[in-house]
Amino acid sequence: MRKMMIVAGALMLAGLATAAYAQRDPAYAAARAAGQVGEQPDGYLGIVGAATAELRALVGNINIQRKSAYTQKAAASGATVEQLAFTSGCNLIAQASAGEKYKSPDGVWKTRTAAAPERDARCA
């Protein structure tokens, strides 16, 4: 049992490290600051407006890393990938800084203000 807990913890840390790496990418930071990308309720990054090939590749790469992290966490926790992705989406939207984009529950891209963002009613 203890060994299983250690393995689960290591998998979660690996997933967090992957997500943290994407957050430090200068191209990601620039696209986020420019409002070209934003957080979605499903836990994945989305493109706001027109997309270049470079932007599609950047978002695709980050979303692959996120799915990998969600999959690892799901295997360790017994939750589904979709449950973990949704919970992460709730948290990522809540953590967005003022001026950053996020998708509201009705599917509309919004810009975060100092007020709390609009999130799905199921978000804790």
C-alpha cells in the first residue's frame, strides 16, 4: 500500500512538472499576454480568434502535455481523465490573471477582470 502511494505521488509530480514546463515557455507566455490563447472549462488551452500554424502547434503541444498529466493522475487516483481535466479547467480559470482570456460556461471568450471569472456551477 505504501509503495502504491509513493508511485501515485511520483506520477502526480511528473504531471505537474510537465504542466509547469509549458507555463515557462516564452511563446506560451507571449500568446497568453496577447490574448491569443485562454483557458477552457475542459482543462485544455484554447485559441482565441485567428490562429497561425505556430500558435496551433504551441497549443497542441501544451494540450498533449496536459492530457498526459491528466491521464497519469487519473491512473493514480481512480478518477477519469475527463474528471481531472474538468477540475483542472476550473482551477486554471480561477487562477487566470486580470487581462488573460478564459472561456465562460456559455462558450464565450472573456477577459479576466479583478472580479471572479464566470465558471461552471460544478466548480468547487
